[in-house]
Amino acid sequence: MALELTGKLVKTLAEVTGQGRNGAWNKQEFVIETIDQFPKKVCMAAWGDKANDLKQFTPGDTLKVTFNIESREWNDRWFTEARAWRIELAEGDSIRPEASSPAPRAERPASQPAASPFGMSFEEESNDLPF
């Protein structure tokens, strides 16, 4: 399951390294802020070579991150991680959310009545409500 997120790099956390039964490992966590009407901050992790790829970006860069979500259990508790496997600069540096930049509205001729969301014009509507 591959997911994609575009947002501004807020912060790169300290790199964590260790030794496991399969050898040495390194992990770099970073925070992305989505570009929406209501922005959200998401902490993601890059492992191995992807952690090294992250070093070329600076806070404020707009990134497109492709990632998987993975959960694991430890001592009857579940931990979920967003694991990035592709990190790249987003197309164009000025990505704007659709919600905050509405499409331009087409002007209707003055002779046409405004339409209601139900497909009737306001002149055709009868107001026979009981209140």
C-alpha cells in the first residue's frame, strides 16, 4: 500500500543509529506540514539510504513523499510508523491547496436566472413551505 503526501519540510530530527542482528542501521525522522485548508503536521521516518537522501533538503522545501504505513506490537502495545521510501522535491515550489484557491467563476449573462443546487431556477421555485 503506497501513499503519497506533499508538504513543507518543517524539521529534521536527530539521526538514530544502532546495531541489530542483521547489522548496523540508521533512521532519520522528519516532520512534514501538509498544504491544505487545515494543515496537519506528520512525523515520518526514513531508513538506511533514504535517511542519507533526506540530508539534501532544508526546512521550508516543498517535498513529495511516498510512504507506507506499518504497525507493530511490543508488550501488548501497538506502534505505527509512516516509513518513507521515496523523497523528492515537489513540482514547482509554490504548491497551493485547492480549497484556498478556488477556480475562477464563469460570469452568467444577466438574462439567465441563477440556478439552485437542485437544477431549478429561482423563478421556477414555488415557496409553499408550511412555515
